[in-house]
Amino acid sequence: MKRNFKEEIKNSILVLDGAMGTSLYKRGLPPDKPPEYANLKHPEWVYEVHRGYVSAGADIIVTNTFGANPFKMKEHSLDKFLKEIIVEGVKIAKDASKGRCFVSTSIGPTGKFLEPVGDLSFDSAVSIFRKIAEIAIEAGTDLFSLETFIDIRELKSAVVGIREVSSDIPIIAMMTFDRSLKTVLGTPPEVAGIVLESLPVDVIGVNCGLGPDGIYEALRRMSPYTDKPLISQPNAGVPVVKDGITLYPAVPEDFSKLIEEKIKIGVVIFGGCCGTGPEHIEELKRSLRDRKPNLSKRKDSKKIYLASRTSFIAIGNGEPVRLIGERINPSRKKRLTEELKNRSFSTVREEAIGQAGSGAEIIDVNVGIPEDEKELMRRAVMEVNLSVQVPVSIDSPSPEVIEEGLKSVDGKPLINSTSADEEKMKKVFSLAKKYGGAVVGLTMDEGGIPETPDGRVELAKRIMKVAKEYMVEVLIDPIILPIGSNSKAGLITLETIKRIKDKTGAPVILGLSNISFGMPEREFINSAFLSMCILKGADVIIGNPMSEIVMKTLKISEMITGRRKIEDAIKWFKREVIDEAKNGLDLIKKAVMRGDIENVEFYVNEALKDGYSPIEVNNMGIVPALKELGILFERGDIFLPQLMRSAET
């Protein structure tokens, strides 16, 4: 009877094997050849390594295919043998397993950065991973191990590629962190947990980079943000180089430490990475004998988490009210409209930075003009990703445009939006499930917006029911209509907020500025209504963070209602306001800092016209920017994508 991986991880703790590459090089694999080369020329070595782990008690053995992708194989002139390498890798593992173990096909990163950091498109990455999955599934793999990823978006593309081939084959998805517990691109374990929780994978966790203690700390930080089973796959300690030789200091007994702690936080698969051998796996098997997985829930189900590549926020269940910056929207904005038509994104960048600096915790991206909206959304979302470290809201009525935004976003976004129309919900929730993301549900359907709070609550329930079927999180928008056209519109919305919270418990999101449309003194109307919405239980507000009265009302209302700590609100009031650039050199420094490729040449030419010499431009404009960027990078305030963008500028 064939073993069922998904059932076994519910009832048993499984052991995965250890290192492959180091074992092959010990057997004589030439140092200039990749481990995958052995699948073709020395299959007996690969077989021996697998058999060692089977004998040690491994429940899962991983194929020798980590680098089997077109880019890495081309470096060794092996790209034309890619299919054979993958097929042989699965075959050798299955032969060595003799039916005793699950065979998991190892897939590592492509070795290329995705755009905009690199030049590999998301669609191209998906295509590569899809092809690998097709070959491995045809060869008979039981599951996939996505290993050693440092780019959360590339990992997402791998998941999408596999799921386009099979909707149910098990996937283990793992990130790699350095000793700062961040990836090279700045992703911490919490963000990895939030993003991977939203994707259709079966087990998530951490491999490589760290020893058993470091992996535990990364998993401990990841655990509260996901209910998915976890995997721990550390190196045999942090490597040290002695006499030109890389050594891994952890002995097998080190792998039996922290076993109880790891099980408690949800680890169901234990294995080894670089430097580990059968002795480490045998010790794990001995230590885990008769242990059972901890299947208790860890994530707060009443909260929704959103993430950028580097940071995250929680929504609902007593969390502070989150403000979505609404200003990246070409409606009635001539400058932004013209720039988008000309494929310029200076205003997008400026608005993202300005809104985040003023207190927006999510940036809404709407590029709705009669142009190639899919391409505009792709580039605008990437621009926001590079410019700020807050999550993104992808705002479009078009599922096709939403999908382009989902491919481009680094973290877990908000999708704005779907109505209660069955066909629209099916399209949007399918996208959210495929790419990861929470969805705004508008309390309206093909019949329009119900006039009563009860009518809108019924639509909210319909949306939530369908969202549950797709396993997608949803925020409910009770819809604000202008008081200028209906004097009772505000009262209806306020009552709807209360009833949605009472009857469904769903987080509530509101488009604040709708209330004052067509009225004088709009900011005062908005701020007054904002305080009422917060009192009724609103969780997210779409508004203008550049409005001082709106932001002060938000912070004061949060203090009074207990939604934000008083000291945190006071900290916002005392925040440092960044001075505007005073001269041409300041503009150059600012452009380099922000990665403003489009305008930096203009600023340099203007400075030269104003009488600054080229040396002065370099020493007083560019060099200070680079020094400050270096400090920010060392401190962990910015990461490789921003650094590369500024260097290009």
C-alpha cells in the first residue's frame, strides 16, 4: 500500500535525509563539476549516498537535483542534459528507497535575481519551475522540496509553477537565513511564514545557512504566523574554514538538542543540510522515536497579516487601525496620468515614499488609465516594492490586472477588490489562492448596493462563505456613499460596521474620502467620520496620509478607543519631519538615496548649470549618498535591492 505523505505528517514525525553534495565530493567528484553531474556519470555514488540515509532511518530522501535548472546547468555545459539529470535523479532515489521512503525532488533557486533586481521575469521563472515539475512528476516523484531560497518572490514562482502541473502533489517550501535571521534580500522569518502560509504548500520551514540552534530561532519566530507544519533542516553547525578546508563543527548529538522545543512550535519534519551525514540522521531518528507531532493551532485566526518583502502588519482583533495610502491613483490627477502614459514612475515613487513616511502602513496601487494597464500595474508595484518597506494593495476591477500585480509583488498583498457577484468572486479568490493574498469584499452585487445595513451584512456573509471555500482571507467593505447625495448614508455605514463586527467578526475596511465627495471642507468631514468609524470597530481605512487633520484624528481616536498604545501615538506626533532638499546637490543626494534613475541626470545637469563643478557634484552630492546608504545597509535598514537600485542611479 502506497504511503500518504499528507496523512503521515498529521500522525507522525518524519526524518528527512542529510547532505548530498559534500558526500559526492568525498567520493571523488571533480571540484569543477556540480553534484548533478554524478547522476549521469556516477549514479552508483548517488545511490550509495541515498542508501546510507535509508539505512540510517530516513523517511524522506531528496533527489540529487538541487541545481538542475537551465541556468545552473548551462554554466557547466549540461543544460542539454537537464531532463536526463532530473529523470535519473528521481530514478536513483526510488531505486535506493526500495519503497521504504518518500522520494522528494529537490529544487533550488535558479541562480538569477528576479526583476527589478535582476532581469529574470516572474513568468519566465514560473515556466522554468513548471518544466522541472513536469519532468519530475512523470518520473514518479512523491513530493517536492523547494530548498535554500533567499528571494520570497522566486519561491512563490516555484510554487506557482508546480501547482500549474499538479494541484495536489505535496510541496515543502524552505527559506535560508543568515545569522542576522534575514535573507540577503532582507526577508525575516515572520514575513516568510506569513507569505508561505498564504500559498498552496504543505510544509514550510528553514534549511541551510545555520546550525540547529539558529534554525530553531528562525522557526520560533516563524511559528506564530502560520498553522502549516514546519520543517527543520540545519547545517552541521555554522561552517568554519581551516587550512583552506570548510568544516562543519556540529556533532550528531547536537541534532538531538532542542527536539522538544521544535516539536512544540510545530516541527513535523527533521533533517540535515550541508555537512550532515547518515550519523546525524541516525541520531535524529533515535531521538524522535515514538514522538508525535503537535497539531495545535498557533496563528491568531482572528487576525489577517499582510507583508512586504521585509516587514509585516497585523489587521483586526484589537490591532491598531491601519491606514492605506490612496494617492497612487490617476483619477483626477493629470501629472500622474501623463507620467503613466509616458511610462514614467517618478510620481509613483514619490507618493509611495511620502505616504509611508507620513504614516501609511499599506500603499494602494491603482493605475486605471486607458493604456496597457497590466504592464503599468507590473511596473508600478515593482516601483513601490523598491521604494518602501510596507505592504501593497493591488487595486483594480480587472482580474487580469490584479494577476499582473500579484506576480510583481514581493510579499503578501491586499487585493482590492471583489463584489459579491459569484463570477467575480470565483476569479478573484482563485487568484488570491494561487499567488497568496487577502481580499477586500465589497458589500454589493449585480443588483447594486443594498440600502439597509442588514442587506449589506447578508452580502458580507455570502462573500465570507465563498472565501472560506477557497481558503482565502477577506476584509469586508460596508461601502461608504456620499452624504451629499443621501444625508443618511453615513449613519447607514456606521450601523453596517457594527453589525458586520457583531455578526461575522470580519475585519472591516472603508474608503474614507467617499463620505465627503462633492462637499466643501472635505478634510474636516473625513476626519469627523473617521473617528466615528473607529468607534464602531473599523480596522482599515483607505485615506490620505498627507492630510494632517486626518492623521491626527486617526492617532487620537486610536488612543481614546485603546487601539494603539498612547506612547506609540505620541511617538508619531513627535516624529522627525524630513527637510526638503535645499539645493541641487541635495536633490542629487536624494535621487541617489531613493534610486530615482529617471531624474538624477536632470538634477546633475541643473547643478552643473548652477556653477557646481563635476568634482563638487561627486563629492558633495553622490559620495555622501553612498556613504549614508552604506551605513543604512550595514544597520539592516535597507537591503540589496535598494542598494543595487541606488548604485545603478
